Amino acid sequence: MKELFSGERLVLLQLVGLFRTTIQYRYRLRLLISGAAPFDELDKMWDDHFFSVRNPRVENLNWDTSLELLTHSLPDFQSIPLAVAERLYQHTSGKPLFLHLYGSLLLNLLNDEQPQ
């Protein structure tokens, strides 16, 4: 985020303040902030604004779990071939976000091409 707002710290502070207000007063709304480091390892601004948020770590999925998720679909839908699923795992190292993204895109393509 610093790179996006380089030289405009006030604008970044306003955005972070908006996020904080949203979290504090919109009980039925959830805000997901994803990053490579927890807030306490970032600029103090992040830790100050988000001191009460949960900071779960999302670990990479293992080989078996990834292949199971990618190759088993609902009835009447295409599934990703095992060889493709193996390549996806190698390409993503089991990162859940990327597995989901690539798997979803592939399944959409396969299901769109399936004869009706």
C-alpha cells in the first residue's frame, strides 16, 4: 500500500481510517485484508488502526488436500484432470488463494464448453 500512496501519506491515513471505522461500526460487514506480514511487522500506522483485529495465518495446502479439492467436483459438472491438478499444485505451491483462483477459472471454462 505504501507504494500505491507514495508521497501521499495523508491519503493513505484516510483510507486506513475508513477501514478502521468500517470494522468498528458495520457489524454485519467483514473486511479482509490479506498480506505477507502481520500488522505488527508493518508501519506503526497499521498496528495502531487495527490493534483489535484477528490475524489468522493461512497455511499452504498439502499435496493430497490440493488434489482432492481440484479433482473432485459436484455431480453433473466437469472436474479438473489429475495431471492438470498436479501442475496447478506445482505452480502454486499449495497457496489456497491461487489454487482457488486457477481451479475456479478452469472449472468455469470446462463447464462452459460442456455440451448442454
